[in-house]
Amino acid sequence: MDSFFTNKSSSSSSSSSSSSSLCFLIILLVINLTTTTITIHASNLCRDSCGGIPINYPFGIDDGCGSPYYRHMLVCSDYGKLDLRTPSGRYPVLSISYTDPHILLTDPFMWNCQDGDNFRPTRPFSLDTSTHFSLSSQNDYLFFNCSEENVIIEPKPIFCERFPDRCDSSCDSSSYLCRHLPECSSGLHKSSCCSYYPKATESLRLMLKYCASYTSIYWRNTGTSPPYDQVAEYGIRVDFDIPVTTRCLQCQDMTKGGGACGFDTATQNFMCLCPKGNATTSCKDHEISKHGKAGVIAGTVTGVAAAGAVGIGAGVWYMRKVRAKAPVTCGVQSNENRLF
């Protein structure tokens, strides 16, 4: 009988020791995964491309990267598809130029050659006027099947001679682009076409109220120096400003560490993002250690949480597996705090 109680006590002690060791290992696993995740995010803080399109300052597809003026404007999907977000929707990005700052977009809702005389429901493209984006003057807009009762449709040169004060309000029915539609000169058979440049989103909405559809055409420069050869292509050109600051230039300076310009997501104050942490000037700032690796990009928090979940999940699976051999709990077990 004594032997029975002695063995049972020994077994209980062994089980308790095993439980403590397992709990300690689980905690170490979670801490290790969390630390690793933070380090990875800190050293690869800002993605520099999406689907082959370079993402440079002032843009960023990770929150906290680039200029806060363009925060949440560009969205990169899991499939490497880059979109520009505007009040009227999300539009696929064809390319971004940083030497001649502009973005080229495509709008699937606009008329294209395949539509012919079949006009689909469309939506007017718009930009938030409070941003540093603007519609390029290199865009031309073509409107189809407009109501002659509500829209002034005339050959522009003739109309401007007769009514010079109303010249800007006419939709040119004899424009070069209407007579030479890009990629499909004979794309229209029964429908009318006229060219008009809306000066504001409101005038674009008003035109679409009386026209069946529209499309945007931009002039792409094919030469490397002026005078440029230009080719008309379907799409929307959006110009943007590049805010240049001394702190950003210092941050990007390779002799000072070659960091990436970013900002604090809470305060939107400038931050120089570096592999070993974040600074207010450059990656060789002596106070760089005072700025934590986490907290600049919201995605870091998500990554840490995911790592913790993986560690805990692995621990729970293992404890359930050995449950039949010995009761496993973290801490003191009682009926109130029993885990399994």
C-alpha cells in the first residue's frame, strides 16, 4: 500500500515537472517567433515594387512608407495587381513615371474599341481635390451619342469663329481623335462622337448625363528629348507632386545609411526607416536605438499576432497529444482554472 502511494506521488511529481518544462518551451517558442517577425518586418519595411511596377518615394504600399500625402492611395493585391484608390473607385495602374511625375491608369468602365456602338453603363472618373493628384492636360475626352438638345455639338473651329465667348463649352464633332479613333479608326458605325475637355468632375458628370458613354485618351511621348513624338492611347494620365524635404534627402543619402523615407502612422511625423530601427534624420543617427522596430507599420502588429497564434496553436496540439499520458496545465491546476 505504501508502495502504491509512493509510486503515485513520484508519477505526479514527474508529470508536474514535464508540464512546467512544456509550458516554458511554448513561451520561448512564441517569444522567438514574435521577435523574428518584428526583425523581418523592420529589415524589409517598405516593398519597392508591385507587379513589376516600381514603388518609390513619395508612394508606399505599406502603411508608414513614403509621404503621408499619398497614404492609402496605392493598393497592391496579393496577386501583384496595383490599383489607385479615388473617390469614384479603384483603377488598375499601368505604369508610374518618377522623372516626368505621372501615373497611367486604365478604367474598365470606359468605352473601348470592342464595345463599338454598344455602350455599357459607365461612371465618371474623379480625383479628390485635397490630394496632390491632378488630371493631366495631356488627356483628351471623347463623348458618344450626346443629346444635341442639351450639349453644344459643333465643329470647334467654325463654332469658335461665330461664338468666341462660348468656344470652351462646345463639344468638337470634327476633332482629329473622333476621325481617327486609336486602335480602331472605324470603331463607330451609327454613333456620333465629339471631343471635350471637362474642367472639373462636375462638368464630366453633367456631360455623361446627356451622353451614352465616354472614354479618355492620353498622349504618350515616344521620344527621349523634345520635340517628342506622341502616340494616342486609351487611359487616364494623372500627374502628381513629389514633396522634397531636407530630412528625406538626408535619409536616402547612401553615405548616411541609405534609409527609406516614411512616417509615424500615429502622428504622421517624418521617420527614416532603417534595417536596425527608425530615426528622425538618417540611418547613422546616434539616437536610432531609441526608436523601436515595431509600431511604424500597422502590418507588423498583424505579423506578430499571427506568429503568436502559430506558436500557441502548436503548443495546444502537442499538449492534447500527450494528454492521455499525463494531465498538462500551465500554472497551478484546480477545478476553476483547469485548461483541459
